[in-house]
Amino acid sequence: MADKIQESSGIDFPFPFPPYSIQKDFMAKLYHVLEAGKIGIFESPTGTGKSLSLICGALTWLRDFEQKKQQEEARCLLAPGTQPLPEGQDLLPAAPSSCPAPPTALMPGGEPDWVTQFVQRKEERELAERVKEEQSRRRKREERLQQTRHSAQFKRAAQRQSREEEETKALLRLSRELLAEGSGAELLEPEEEELVLAEYTSDEERTAAIGVDEDEDEEDLEEEHVTKIYYCSRTHSQLAQFVQEVQKSPFGKDTRLVTLGSRQNLCVNEDVRSLGAVQLINDRCMEMQRSPHENKNRAEAEKPKRRRQEGRTACPFYNREQTQLLRDEILVAARDMEQLVALGREARACPYYGSRLAVPVAQLVVLPYPMLLHAATRQAAGIRLQGQVVIIDEAHNLIDTITDIHSTEVSGSQLCQAHSQLLQYMERYRKRLKAKNLMYIKQILYLLEQFVAVLGGNIKQNPNTQSLSQTGTELKTINDFLFQSQVDNINLFKVQRYFEKSKVSRKLCGFTERYGAILPPSREQSRLAGLQQFLQSLQPGVTETPAAAPPEEAEVEAMRAASPLMHIEGFLTALTTANQDGRVILSRQGSLSQSSLKFLLLNPAVQFAQVVKECRAMVIAGGTMQPVSDFREQLLAWAGTQSERVVEFSCGHVIPPDNILPLVLCSGPTGQQLEFTFQQRELPAMMEETGRILCNLCNVVPGGLVCFFPSYEYQRQVLAHWDKSGLLARLTVRKKLFQEPKRASQVEQVLSAYSKCIKRCGQAGGPVTGALLLSVVGGKMSEGINFSDDLGRCVVMVGMPYPNIRSPELQEKMAYLDQRLPRSPGQVPPGKALLENLCMKAVNQSIGRAIRHQRDFASIVLLDQRYTRPPVLAKLPAWIRDRVEVKATFGAAFAALRKVRPALSFPGSQRPARELAAHSLSLCLQFHREKAGPS
């Protein structure tokens, strides 16, 4: 039975068990932020029940909001003078988000009172009529969902649909045979007809008589949007865990929850899923759902195309009736993405479109970052943020995430490959393409040629064998790049629009898929004879195969997944959506194939501003949000948010104060001062002192010890030096050594071996007491991995992991901040503050790996005297900062560590700790399997 926790404010928070005091504070503050329409930055360490606090706090507010709205509606209906409107009377378009008494219309001076009263009564009647309509819609929806909960209609419809599909396929095969016999014209095969571009009409030439809107059918299925909460996180595994928390909460059975994902994640049509690449799946799906009105208009306008239109296959999983039934089934129970796909397969209905249609009436929508933060994806998913609540979880890397989503890179190899494919395509279908298509294709070919030239290459030569005379990195504004490329005379906006409307990238993918491996012999295709050999030569690491050998399936898949022109389309889109806030990086790396053009977004607030502007309230949450100045200055302030609207909340940890010991160590066992600057960290004395410190720690720390280095290269140098000096052998006496792999596919294997070693050592006893894991800050072990319990009894941070100051991207970002952000007297420049903030974010993410639940305990050792500086200490999480002990000498630190172990141990902790560690490891392995695979 769920407990109801009543705060001093009088709010009842249903909770599945008695919450911690910090959870009560969290929910109360969250409720206030949502009610007041503010933007909250919430920090709650992992293990404090952040997800459950978000769920119960936010859904309690939504429950109260809906109740207040219904009470206001009832009051409006009871207001005097409200009579039903006569039939045919138009209603005002505004939807009633609240029902205050309608304001009296401002009438010109001197109007009689009866005129004013008449207008006021008319407004009251119209408002009451809208309220009645909304109540009627709500009542019908609830009746429909209630019927779905207790009805077998859904499964019967799925079985009927399966039978109808088999009959339809048979009829389609017969129809195609008859049409083929009756056609006298010598046309291309139907599959190849689909590769030819349709006649293109620009927006300026498009008339109002274009036909029926292709989105009309979908709009008929949609309902009016209700007030809801959008919850987003970084990975699908995190979203699945959140849905499971909702299911276990007191709101699990009564909340209309919808999980959104991409077509790649939700598609149940195996023929489409097998395409692999995200863009190919999207384009094929949209082609299969093409409006029948559009097909009809095209077929009538151009008779030779009729065969192509009739040959298009509709998706068997998408039809109106099944989609509506699936929508209702989705709304009656909370499901994660895997459960949604399973439901779609069982019902032979499309989960992608079914979940989209469920969004308007959903109360809680769960979705990954890109679907919320990317405007085009948000629009395609039917997400409307106006007046809604947005919760962004795991938001410590939010700024970087927005930057990455809107940045794109194309290599010299992709530019040459796209040029070759498009040229061959134009030659193959030159006689079939209209003049407008040929004009735009030639413009695209010219752009590709100039982009290769600006890198210093030649479009007509193999990029793998082209050596560039000039190497290095160059950074340009967008206008300077276009001028240097000599393409400033081309309207990129029109070219980008042509890409979008003509689907030329998808057509080219189909062309390459058809002819990339084996070209059927014909008179016109003699020009394509060298396409296969050239395309294969552009693939890095692909060697030339004998002419008689059949094409490998993997090679064809690689060509399909490469889609070079789609990358160029993304690059042009980026160039046309940013001006002074974007830069183009020209990276020349020896050969043309290794060189690249990269668009870099310097101001993520430009893309974030629309989200902030539209939503009613926003919560940005995470386990380690410090330092928050970046969120305030670079994201919210630049997005137009007033400082009064931003609220900060940071709670402590649930562990007892004695269960964590954060130490700042200023010197080593020999008295060597610890300051791992770039100039000093490679000194033999510094590397040897680091080894001595770890040797001593291995003697007193039980279980697992995790050590983070600033970079892979420095870790390699230190290991090589330890090997020569004999320190490496001393370390392995007490701990078995493990090293973070560079390949993501090997992370699971290393973590599993590390965990088994610790478990085995704890059971067997002996001189080896556990394991030592050497990791890298910002690597695969510093995020998403939970070193709970025996997996991480001590976390060591070697130095301060500042980012590479020589990076052109970082230098440009620093210069941009120095120009844009005001500098207060006595404060460091904004660019330098960015460096320190990036460093401390990485530190906080790494050291937060150890403590993961209430009964956990660990020590944290920061090896660098620079951590003693007040500005640096201030950027540590509060629950760590308040307990930090600074030790000037190693002896004092070692004594504290020797005392902490018995103080932290408690009877009966070993068995639960091991169970929790095993569960934690399984979650982090799932995270890295997902991270290593396609996103």
C-alpha cells in the first residue's frame, strides 16, 4: 500500500514506501517549480531515489492540476447566463486551459450598457460550450480506454488483419501480372522506376491546387493535446528503467504513459528493419506511407509514371483501424520500448505510428534526447511543447549533447563517393530527368567538387591515394568558408529544400544498392562499368576483390549504411540553420580520405531557446550537476530566460557521514608535491610517486580500487614507466590489474572479469585482496558504470583532467564566450572558466561512480594540490564538498584511510553488498551494450 506523505504545504505525495527526508524536500521543491512555471536545476546523487522523486512529485502536481481544471470547468458551467449555443454557431479557436471569468470586451466610449452585457453573455456562452465539448471528449476517451482494458477486440482485429493481408497480397500479385501484360510501352522495371526523380516544383512555383494534404489522414486520427509531462533521458536503457519505476509507483496503473522512439527502434516490418541505416529506414517507411492523393495526382499528370506508383508496396502494419486500436492499447498500461515492439508484433500494427497518435492524450511521454532537442525530429514525432512540462534527466552533459546533435562532419572520402554516385546516377537517367532536376543535380555536383577542392584534393582522383600538400586544421566562419569554396553564388537554401523535397539522397541510395555490386549488362550501362570498383576503393580498409568473386553481403550492407549524400545533406542543413553561431572546421590530415569538413555549433542556446520559450515549466536534473554556472550562462541566459525564473536545488546523500571519506592529497610518501600539470606530470618522479601511493592504497583498501588518469596516452606512459621501475610488479602482489579497453565492444568482457576477480578474492582469501582497474577520465568507465559496493571501495583521481587547450574547437569556443559573456571585475575570463568547468564536470562524473546506494561506503582520493583551491572545491558536489579533508602529507592521509575501513564496515553487509554489486554490474553492462551498438 502506497504511503501518502503530507508536507507542511499541505500537498499529499503518494509514495511506495516511506521516503527519505531529502526526497520529501525534492518533491516539494519540484511541485513549486511546476506550479510557478519556473525552470529548476535539480541535483540528486545516484542512490537517493531521484527517479522516484521525479515521478511522484511531477505526477502529483499533474493530478492536482487536472483536478483544479475540472473544478474551474464546473464553475464555468454553473455561471449565470450560460446557455447552449445554437447549432452551427462557430466556437473561438482557443482551448480552455483554465476557466476564469471571461473579461468584458473593451467597447468604445458611449456604448449602451445592454450592448456590453450582450457581448459579455455571448463570451460566457461560447466559453461554456467549449468546456462542454472538452468534457465530452474526455468522457468518450475514458469510456474507450476502459473498454480496451476489458475487451478482446484488439487481438481479434489483429487476427482478422493477418487474414486480410494474405488475401490482399494475392490480389496484388495478380493485378501486377495483368498490368504487365497490358502495357505496351517499353519502360524500366518497376523497381528501377522508383529510382527516377519525379518532376520537381519549387515552393515559389507550387500552386494552391496541389491536392489533398498528405497529413490529412493522420490529423483525423489525432485528438486535442492535454497538459502532460515530457520526460527525456540519454539512452533507451535509462528510459526503460524510468518506465519500470513508474510501473512500481502509486501512479503506475492510472497514468497514460507513452514511450517514443525512432523508426529504427520501433519498426516491426522486417523488410524495412533490414535496411539498417536510420535514414534508409525513415525514407522507406515514408515512401510506403505516401499519400494516395499525391500518387493519384502524379499518375494522372504523367502517364508513364503510373506503373511506378501502382508498384509501390504499402506497409502491412499500418492501417487506420489497427493504428487506432494500438493507440488505445498503448494508453491503458505503461510500457517501455521493448514491450511496445512486442505489442506491435502481436497485433500486426505499427508501434511507431501508434505511439505517435497516443501522444496528444498521454499524461506522461518518455522519449530520448534527440526527439526533444532537435526541432525537425520533435515536429515529426508530433510533440507540442506549448504549455507543457519538460523534464530533462541525466542532464550533466546537456550542453555537449545539444552541440553534438546539431553538429555534423563529412570526410573527403564521403565527398568523392557522393560525387561519383550522383554523376553516375545523372548519366544513367539523363533522358528521364526533367530540366529542373538536372539543374539542381549539377549544382550539387559543383558543391561537392568545390568542397573537395577547398580541402586541397581533386574530385576525379581516388581520395585514398591523394596526398595533400597542406596539412593542419583551419577554422572559418560560414560566410568565409562559402567564399573560399567559391560557392557563395549558389542559393544553399534552395539546394537544401531540393534535398528535402526530391528525396534525391534516398533515390541515390537505391541506385547504389541496385548497381553498387553487380551492374546488369545493357547498352546505356556501359558507362557504369567502373562504379563498383571505384566505390569499393573509397571504403577504408576494403581491398580489391577478384573480378569473378561474387559480391559480399557485408560490402553491400556497408554501402547502404554509408549513404554519403545523406551526410552531405546534413552538412548543408547545418550551414543553412546557423550564421554567426556556427563555424566550419577544415581538417587536412595527409590524405584526402582522412580529411574532413565539420560544422561546429558554438551556441547551443539557439536551438534550446524554442524549447524553453514554449514549455510551461522545465526541470533539468542529474546526479552531478556542478558546476551549474554553465547551465545558467551558456544555456538559459542566452535562451532568453530571466534569472528570477531559474531555481536551483541540491540535496545531500542518504549515506551516513562516516560512509564516505573524500581526501585531497598534496604530497606522496617521499614528500613529492603532487601537481600534475602538463609540464610536470611526465617527470619520472611524479609517475613513481603515483605508483607508490597506489601500492599503499592497495594494502589497506578491500575489494576493488578504481584509478582514473587524464588521458589514454598518459596512462600508457605511466604503465610503461612502472613496468621498468618494478612498481607494476609490486602493485600486482595485492591487486590483480585490469585496464580500460579502447574498444567499446571489449568493455563488457573487462568489467565481467574485474567483478569475478573481486568476488573470487573475497571468498578465497589470500594475499590478493581484489582488483585494481586503471581507467581514463571521459572514457568508457567514467560514465554509465556503477562501481558500487566491493566493485569500488576507493576511487583515485590522478591530477586534474583539463581538456586539450590546443584543440581548435575549444579555442574557438573560449574566444566566443570571451566575446559574448560579460566579465565581472575580479573574475576569470569566461573562456578560462569554461576550461575549469569542463575539468570539474569530468571529475564529478568519475568520482561519483563509487557511492550508489544507502548502505554503500567508499573513499575518494584526489591526487593534486590544486584541488585545495576554493574555486575548485566549490565545484565539487555538495555531498562530497562538505566532507572533504585536505591532507598536506601522505602519512596523515594514510592514517585516515586505515581508520576508515572498520568504521565503514557493519555486520551483515557482505551478502547484500554482493547482490547489489551484481545487479549494478548487469545494469552497466546493458548500458555499454547499447552504447556500443547503433543509437
